[in-house]
Amino acid sequence: MTTAIEEHDVDHDPTAHHADHPSDMLYVKVAALLAFLTALEVGTYFIEEASTQLLVGILFPLMFIKFGTVIMYFMHLKYDNPLFKRVFLFGLILAVLVFVVMLTSMRFWSGDYLEFLREG
């Protein structure tokens, strides 16, 4: 008498899951892309006249691209069950929504958030 777990193990083909696994060169290219995006992020620190809204507008899209690239390639979610992608995407969206609510509650969008510095 076999159990459902034993039957599953017998029918499972371990090579079927990794048939479309990318080459090492793809990982090198992805790492180079992430290094380039990180250099862009660091470069924003040298923009002296940039407003905070402009910096947030530049850094947020870079954050999304880097987050998506890391979870899709280095965490192998591109090749896993789509549920895992949704879980990570939901976490990212939730974090951004909480951040936007916090910025809104601090009156970030109107520019009043630094008013206490101007008064001093």
C-alpha cells in the first residue's frame, strides 16, 4: 500500500522543472544591469538643485525595476509558480501604499514638510 506522497515522488520528474533554466551569462547581464541602475541611484546624490519630489520620482521607478529584477531572476520566481510572484508584488504594492500614505499625512506633496526648517 502506497501513500499519496510516495505516488507523487514516483511520478515526479526532477529535470522537468529546470528545463528552461537560464545560462550563467544571463545572470552576469542581470548583475550588470543592477550595477548600472545602482550607479544611477548613487548619481542622484550629486544632483544639488534637485527637489525631493524629483528625487523620489527618479528613485521610485528604479526601486521597482531593481526589486522586480531581483525577485524574477535571482529568486527564480520567473520560473516558479505564479502565486509566488503575486505574493511579492502584493508586498511591494502594500509597502508603497503605506509609504505614500505616510508622505501624504506629513504633507510631503505640498512642500510644507520642511517648513519647520525654514522657520529656524
